[in-house]
Amino acid sequence: MKLTKSHTRNLSMLFLALLTYLVFIAVVRYFPELSGLPYAINKALIGCLILKLIDEYMLPEIPTMTKLKENATAYSLYMLSYALIIALSIANA
């Protein structure tokens, strides 16, 4: 199986999510009173990763990037979805 740019990007995002999870586990173990922010960052990263994977693998017939370049409203809604995921994960920490 040949690794494409998309596969490499997805693997690096998964690796980054694993790394933030390991940091969260270390913070919970040694500094439990400071565990809220790493947990929120981990939730935000996983939420953004899931949104990206849904876009790439569950909706492959929709050319997302060309639609976003053509329509400013679609681009703003797409960015709003990422902003909501990040804001809600940090607000609930």
C-alpha cells in the first residue's frame, strides 16, 4: 500500500492525538490538579480529527476543498464547525 499525502497527514494527526493523550495521562498521574487543560486540548484534537475523517472517508463524493474555494459562506460554516468543536471542548474542561 502506497502512502499518499492524505494518509501521511492522517497518520501524523493520529500520532499527535496519541502524544497529547500520553501527556494527559502523565499530567493526571503526577499533577492531578492541572489535568483540565490537557484533557480539553485532547478532546479538541480528537474532535477535529473525527470531523476531518468524516469529511474524507464518509463523504468522498463531495469535493470539499473546491466547494469551499467557490463559496465563502460554506468556508465560514466549515471554519465555524472547527471553532465550535474547539470552544466547546475547552469550555467544558
